[in-house]
Amino acid sequence: MTQELLSVYAPVLTPFNPDLTVNSQHFLSHCRWVVEQGAGLAIFGTNSEAASLSISEKRRLLDEVVAAGIPASALMPGTGNNSLGETVELTRAAVDAGAPAVLVLPPFFFKPATTEGLIRHYGRLIEAVGSDKLQVVLYHIPQFTGVPVTVELIEGLRRRYPNVVGIKDSSGDRENLARYLDIGDGFKVFPASEILLGETMARGSVGCISATANVNAKGMVEAVVNTPKMGVTDAFAQAVTVRTLFQQFPMIQAMKSLIARELGYNDWRTVRAPLVELDAQAEQTFFAAVDQAGFSPWALEKAA
């Protein structure tokens, strides 16, 4: 029996030490906080700097999340990789850990990627994992991968594999999002921003997998919950304001800078190359905008 998915997921930021190793303590603290706000954990997503993490680092972090008692039911790990073998390894580990779903990029190095080639890749993943507990959420982010997840691909996969249950659309293309929503038949569509979620809930979007859930998880969850009684415009007003503010800046760096300021841990600013931290002027401009908006993401106790 498959588990229900949540309405809001954070592609969890990955904190690093000054030597660029992963700071597991900060990572687990942040995961706990996101879950306490009612959101799920799309660990190893784009905003997790997942492309800069090794398969061994991901396996270790997944094990640590489970060992720390963080509910596996909150997990939707990003497991996609160009290597089918590594994708299978991480997906199998996620399923074994109890994650209800995984978020899977298409292989993106060899282009052009044909529909048949992509069906083979995803199909072999599903067959190799071989679990009826596996739920695959496809990941459409063509501005990074150069490989679109088309409706033709989705329909081809769903004819063969009921494990393919949904998609995250990070394209920002409203016409493309509408095409996914038209698939219907229980296919779950997660826009990559709360703005687009608010615009499309009435058409069937089930939730969002959004960067800003790292700093505004509770506000986003409440927006979804309050929509039936308040209407979308009022329910999503705060969430839209916050998202609009953050997307004026490099999102990963801005969120890490804010967490560093709020918690008093300068190491939280660290990113792995090729990313670079916000310079002093950009960070000052960002903080001024946050303060002017009156946004305080959370009153957290400092991690031990």
C-alpha cells in the first residue's frame, strides 16, 4: 500500500563546514525544523546542491536522517543521476528507509535524449528497485538539464509503470504546467513555487516542492490549509510576498545567509563551487529587504 504525499516539500539546504565537508549536525537540525512546521523533506534536490554531493555523501545523510528519528514518511529524496547504477542504488536505499516517494531527474548528459531512451532509463530503474512501495515523481527542470519531461514521456511511462505517480515542474512555464495538469487520472503535479501552487490548486496541483520552504515552511503549509476558508488570494498572500522577495536574489545563497544570521552560525553561508557566497554588499541589500518586509522565518533555539 502506497503512502500519501504531503502538500509542501523543502528541497533541503545542505550545510557545509569551512573545509566543504557536510555539517551533519546542522543538516539534521534543519530537517527537524522543516518537519516540525508541517512540511516534507526533498533532500538532495537542486537547492540542496545535490549535483555537488557524492553518492556516498547522500547515502550517509539518508542513513543519518533515519537514525535521528526524523519520520521517513516526510521524505522525498532526489535520487536521479546520469548513472543508472547510482540512481538505482540511492532509490533503493530511499525505499528501504521508508520514503514514500523519490524525485528523479532524467539523465541529462547525452543529448538529444529520445522518449524511448528516457522510458528505458526510468523503466530499468523501476524494474531494478522492484518494489511496489516505490513511487516516482519525475523532475522537469529543463533550464538545467536540457532534457524536458514531456507529456508523451509521462504517458509512455504510465502505460507500463504505475509507480510513476507525479511530477515536479521547475520550468516556470505556465503553459507547460497546464499540460501536466491536463493529464489528470490521479497524476500528482507539484509546481516548484508557492506562487504557481496558489494559481493552480483549483486546477488540481496537489502541492509544491519549493526552495523557500527552507525558510517559510509553516507559512506555506498554512496557505494550503487555509485556502478553502479564506480563498487563494488571502491564504497565499504572505507566502507569495516571501517568495517574491527571495527570488530577487540567488536563492541558495540568500537562504543560507539568512539562516546564518538567524542562528548565529557563519558556516551556514558556505556553498560548494561553482556557487559562491553572497558578497557583503549583496548580503546587506538582501537583509535590508528582508527586514523591510518584516519577515522573520523562525524563532529557533540554536542547535547544540
